[in-house]
Amino acid sequence: MTSTTIQIIDEDTYYELQEIMADEFAELLAVFHEDAAASLANLQQYIVQGETQQVGALCHKLKSSSRLIGAFHMAELARLLEEYKDNNNQLLATTYCQQLAEAYTEVCQWLAEHTNNLST
């Protein structure tokens, strides 16, 4: 039996982006945090209201920004929730929304531990 460990952030992707972005990296992370927090705050409400297109649009954005910083597990959860616009399964969407919020918390913790000397 194999055990699968979920990688919160792909370090190679993260540190490569940090090197490429240089001085703008802190700003990029600040925008990620701001956008992700705002999106997560609205997702549950949109799911309850059946606003499938809004959920899809927010998740598409979250998926892209998560991939950019190497948060591939978070991006995959956003992708799964993005499918709500097509399948309209509120129970499944609520589950994915909770998992996405938990993944975001883990990403924030990882970033706090691994992001040194970055000022926003």
C-alpha cells in the first residue's frame, strides 16, 4: 500500500518564480493573497445561490494564480470546483470549496514559513 503526501507548494516552481520576479515577487504574493482571500470569501455564497458561472470564473482565476506560485494541489481543487458550472452539484461543490479553503490555509502557512525578507 502506498502513501501519497500532498505537496503544498512545488518548491522548484516557487523558487524559480522568485528568482525570475526578483523585486516584484513580494507584490505578486500580496496580489495572490488578496485575490485568493476575496475569491474564497465569495465562493460559498455563489454556490448556495446557484451562481455556477460566477463560481467557474472565480475558480478559473484561482486555478491560474495557484499554479503560478506552485500551489498545484490548490489549483487542482480549484479546477474540480470550476466544473460546478457544468455539473451543478451543490453538495460536491460545497465539499470542494471547503477543501480549497483548507488548501489555501496550508499555502498561507507554507508561504509564511518559506518567504523570507519579502516586503509588500
